[in-house]
Amino acid sequence: MKQDRLNRKHLEAPRAVVPGHAHGTVRSQRCLAVHPHLTLSKLRPARRDKHLEAPRLSRATPTARSLLGKFEVECIISHIFVIDNDWSTENDVKEDAHTENLMTNLSNVYASDLLPSEDGKNLTKSFLLQVVNILLHYIKKSFDVKSKILDFHHPHQLLEGLEGFNLELSDHPKSLEQLLVDCTDTLKYSVKTGHPRYFNQLSSGLDMIGLAGEWLTAAANTNMFTYEIAPVFTIMETILLKKMHEIVGWREIEADGIFSPGGSISNLYGILVARYKQYPEVKTKGMTALPCVTLFVSEQGHYSVKKAAALLGIGIDNVIEVKCDERGKMIPDELEKNISQAKRKGQTPFCVSATAGSTVFGAFDPLQEIADICKKHKLWMHVDAAWGGGLLLSRKHSYKLSGIERANSVTWNPHKLMGVPLQCSAILIQEKGLLEACNQMQAGYLFQPDKLYNVDFDTGDKAIQCGRHVDIFKLWLMWKAKGTCGFEVQINRYMELANYFYKILKKKDNFKLVLDSEPELTNVCFWYFPPRLKHLPKGCERDQELHKIAPKIKAQMLEKGTAMISYQPCRDKVNFFRMVFSNPATRQTDVDYLIDEIERLGKDL
């Protein structure tokens, strides 16, 4: 059946058999499998020990260095399978022959035959090696500007099933061969968010170290609620939170925090703790024991603030949106006015959520002035720096967040500007102990006080969840790999690309910037005017026509798979494109390509 057909081109790689080459045989063969143009003479050992030899790039020819440098992750991953003594040199020759046979015959093999099945070791090795080959092929295509960002299909097509790819579930198991086909097709029809021309979301790119961290995290498959089942990861979280506290400016304070499932949940934590600080009785008695509380956010703030208010029983009618200036920044005088008005109505203000890097315009609220107002009225100051928090790592741009050190809580998403794989978000709380007091339930089956270690590292009772995914290791590993300076270089380059894009658009008469001022973050918002609209006078007719242009251009991009960029209306502004830079693969040539592509697709609209 077509559904059960295996595309072996993507799942198998040629293997080299080198008689008499005992040390490093498997490793060399696997490097040749992913680099078939190399010979063994080009792969020289970097070190010798009983079990392992690795290729050394410095001794390779320029061609070999280029190939290995481009896909070094392929060799690194293939090395994983020879570290265990049982899978290393002494068994290589015998097992290779068996694995060779298995790699070509998985049609009658099932998941139940893999580890921990008694004879599952070789099958597991074979299956995972083929999965790695699928991943490496996908990674290679992701960074190829000539490849499509996606092979677009409508929802009904995926629901009905495509040729060889059926998403319906069966009562009976499918073979490993079919699972490999499904793995290949899943990636085939997914969006390549690491593609250099993917500009659609604030989180994009594909970091190889972060990817490795995510794989290891999945292999560890543990939970973050106690030290006893996540000893390394809970300590890593403690260390990283301390580092982030220092960067925010809380060096002299013993602060707190936790990693959460995204910026919306981090904002929820900020508002939850703000309310508890003012009204601790809410934990036991609920909202009926409280006055009519209100919180304030800019009209350009993230919608998650309203969601949090709805979830916490505050109500979205009690979220007061503060007017912004033409750049999208909260106006402090308007905030002061709104607080006074709320008090006169008998409402009780308790929190202000400021924004450091708004989603659409990339605007930074004036944090120092907002902090002064919060101090004056004794209000909790939360800063949503989910998007803009990364600028704290840049000495050139961190001044834009001046005043963040005065906040009571901060949301920061490393999965955005820092490029950590999704998801990775932190809520930082200035006051130690408040997070736990607000959320702890002291479940006796998890948080026993008489354990053999320091139970302060059992962080689960700080969280609103019980089970909590390990999001920390990929960030820790990337920070090790790049250092703080590496993140700074990466973020500064995004800002340079945004400025380059802004300057080009400013010179073109068929593009118009939504904001005339230089970008504060990497957001650049603009309209494209087809020739037929350029000479229409401003007014309703032109706006109605212009509103249709961005969706039509994006639809063509999606169908062709050439690029992805977001668009949206905003208050009185009709649909415009929003360009954001957070993808380390993007170059100036990709920016030039996008402009040309918009002009090509839009000129006849």
C-alpha cells in the first residue's frame, strides 16, 4: 500500500566497510554515511582511547572541513551511539553486520520489539539511527534558502489524509518502517521555523546546541517538582535564575522565580503574586473577601494580561488600558489619570503591568516614570519583558529597559530574542518566599520535610502546576556554548538587520513605514502599495483596498513556500506587515529577497 511505502532515500545513508580498521570503525563509517564524498584518509583521529576516535577538522582538506563544519551535528549525533561500552569497539564488527540487515528490514518490527525488550538493543539502535537521519535531512533543508519553508496544505486536506500520510489512529500497531515514514512526512508538511526567510513569529530559528539540549531533556524524561527526581536540573534552574536576577539589576537582593510554560503563564504568575502580596486572604477566602480590584496595562500590552484577569476572577472589565503615544509607549500622565479615576469610582488599584518590547511595534514603556507612579500609589509593578528582555544582554541596547530593576516581577522569554528552542520562559520575583507562600499546598506525597537532602531545592510548591517540564537544560547548555557575550553579539546583529531593513524601506516609494522613527527593537512595521494604489488619495476607499494587500501577498507566499511574515491591523490602522528579526540564520540577502518577493507578488494586485 502507498501508505506503508518507505522513502528509503531520506532514511538510509551509505555505509563504508573498512577491513582491519578496528578503532573508530563505526564512528568513521557513520561520518562517511552522512558525508559520502569524504574518504577515510580525510577523517583523522583527534584522540585515541580504548573505545573512541573522533574526526579532527583541522587535519581535513578544505572540502572536508567545509562539509564537516556545515553538518558537524550529524557526526556528533552519530557518535552518541558508540559511547556505551556494550555498543562500542569490541562488538562493532559483529553488530554492524546485524544492524545493516535491520536497517533495511523494519517492515515486520514493532515498538514492542525495542528496548526494554530483552533482545531490543540492536533494533533500538537501528531505529534511532534512522530517526537521526530523518532529523539531519530536515535540518539541512531548514538552512537551505532554496528549499521551501513549508509544503502548504489546507486543514481539510490533512484531515482527509495525503498520499502516504494518514493522521487517523488505528487500534492495531503499525510497523517501525511505517513510523519512520510518518516521521518523515510530519516534518515534510511542517513549517521550517529555522529557515533563514522565516520571519513570522517572535520565536524563530533552530539552534544546534539548544536542539541537543532538548534531545537530552527528552531522554532524561523527568519532572521539575523535586530535587530527588531532577537533582541536576533543579540546581541549574537555581543558578540560571540567579544569573537573570543579576542581569535585571537585583544583585543585592535574594530574589525568586521559576520557569513556566510560556510568557502568558509568567504574566499570570506576576499578577497572581501581586494580588496575594496585597491581599493574602484571597488564597483561603477567594475574591469575595476582596474589594473591587483593578490593574493597569498599556493599550499595546499583551492580551495575556486580560486572560490572567479573567482566570483569576478579577474580570477583564477591571483591566484598565492606558493610552499610548504614537510610538506605542504607555503615557505616564494617562496612567496617573486612570489610577485617580479608578479610586474615585471606588475601585482599588493593585498592579501596573508595563511592557518592555510590545508584540507589534516593539515599544518600551517608560519604566522609570511608571516605577515612580507605582511607588507613589503603593502598587505592584510587573514588567512584561517576554520579547524585549533579551536586550538586557546587550550593552549597546540595554538602556531601553532602564527602570526594570525597580520592578516587583519580570517576565522574560529566552525562547524569543535569545533563540532557545520553544518553550522557555521565566517569571522573576523580587521578594524571596512570596511565590511559594502564594502557591504552596504542601502535598505530603511529594514535599516531605524530613528528606535526606536540603528540601529548599524542592521547587514544585512554587508552581501552579504539579508536573513541570524541564525547560532549563537547553538554556543552560546554550549559555555554556555562547557565553553572555555570544548572546550579546547575536542580539546586536538582529538590531543591525532591523535598522538595515528600516533604512531600505524608508527610501522606497512603494513602501510606507507605520512608524517613522528608527526601530527600538527588531520589529519593523510597514505597508506595501501596489502601483494602482500609490496615486489614490488618502481616505476610506484607499484604506479598504490597502487592507486587502498584505493578506493576499502572504497567501501567495504560503502557497509557494518562499517566505513567511506576519501581518495585522492595529486600532485605526489597516492591515500592515510586521517584520521581526530573531532568527540567527537570517542574512541581509534574505532581507533583500523578502522586499523583492513582496514587490513581485504584489505589483499586479
